Amino acid sequence: MAVRPDVEELRATRERMEGKYLAEPQMRALYEGLCRRFRDDLSDERDVLLSECAVLMAIKEGVRQA
């Protein structure tokens, strides 16, 4: 059975990952641009947070492979 994280858990995860994986200014600028698009395109806060976390997970994987 899947666990559905609530909004507070997603916010905490996003903040933790932002602090860890967005040290590079170019990466932060790319991420922030995508976040603006998510907020423009998605109306549900949970969907926005899930999208932001997904981008951070992709960045994490890219950092790990570099």
C-alpha cells in the first residue's frame, strides 16, 4: 500500500533537498524557472510540491552521476 505524503511532509522534503542540491547558481536558476512554471500551470499545491520534488530528485541523480 502506497503512503501519500501530506503537504507539510512535501514542504519539508523540498526544503531539505533545496539546501543540499542547489548550491550551483545555474542549477538554482533552472530549478526556480521550472518552479515558476509549475505554479503557473498547476492549481493544487500538492501537485506543485510533487513536481518541485521530482525536479530535485532528477538534480540529485545528476549530481550523483557527475
